[in-house]
Amino acid sequence: MIKLFEKNLIEKEKLMGLLPEMINKLKMPLDDDWAHDLRFASVVLISKILEFMGKDMDREGFNEIYPELLKRLDDAQDGIRIEACKSFEILFTHMPDPWSTSLYSYTIK
């Protein structure tokens, strides 16, 4: 899946149509308490999606991804928390402005 983004093998418009289903399918491995490697890979995949879509992602995509990443900031694994922070850096770089006056400060807290 990541190669699709890295090699530009999918059009952004096609991915936008698939994004709600992809995020929905990622929710289960992101919440899996026993498989930290799946949580880590899912966060990396979200980062790649965010990088690929950039500012072309719609508001709903950001709304779906944000709470899932927020949960990973409280993960038991340091590596997953660090990767979630990297994902947030990408998310906040591409999120349309204005979005919310409190979103960034809430996330940092």
C-alpha cells in the first residue's frame, strides 16, 4: 500500500474515494492492544496517506484521521507515540487554515 503513494501509482482523486473505507479498516489495528507492530504500521500508513494527499485531502479525511492519531499519543509503545507525533506534524502542515483555534494546543496538552 505504501508503495502506491511513494511511486505515485494511484491518483489523489481515486484515493479520496477509497479514503473513508481505508480509515475505517485502519481503526481496528490502531486499537489492537496486543499487536503493537500493527499499530505502528498503521500509523506509518496514515503518515504516508497524509504526505501523499497533502492539502488536497478533504475536511472529512482530516476529521477521521485526527482522533485515531490522538489515541496513539497515549500508546504503551514509545515508538508508536513518536511515529504519531511525526504524523501530527504532517497533519498540521497540510490541514487547511483556519481549522480550529484550539486543536493544536489541545493536541500538545
